[in-house]
Amino acid sequence: MNGIKYAVFTDKSIRLLGKNQYTSNVESGSTRTEIKHWVERFFGVKVIAMNSHRLPIKGRRGRPIMGQTMLYTRMIITLQPGYSIPTLRKKRT
């Protein structure tokens, strides 16, 4: 599924992990129901609620013209108690 881009690890998202809520960035064209069904099937979990918000667009300067960064939506996915999504682990060297 190309809808979910990557997991987000900020101070707030790490605090939300204690409440069984996971944060990720998704494509702006994806709907909540598509993301919910994909998460439930891929990870084998039950989703209670999903909150989403669109992040502000940031400007990016290329020499002669001003552009914009890609537009995406941030989803906060709440799971039922007892379920969890395996987090990404860093490779130790």
C-alpha cells in the first residue's frame, strides 16, 4: 500500500504510544477508511479511532522560483487495548 508514507517519531507521538496511539504520515489523497482497512489487515489489529490533520505547507526556494514541499496528512491511529504495532528498530553497529 502506498498510502502510508512513514511513521512519525516526535515528542508528542512518543507520549501517545503510552496511550496505544500511533502516528504516521499518509498521502493526502487517501481516505480514513482506506487507511483503517489497510492497518487492520496488514498488522492484524483492531482500530478504535483515527484522527487526522493536514500539516502546513512549507516553502522551498529553488534559485529563481519559490516552490512548496509535498502535501501530506498526519494520522493518529488509536488501537484497542491489547493490540500493538511493532515499532521500527534502529540497527545497532
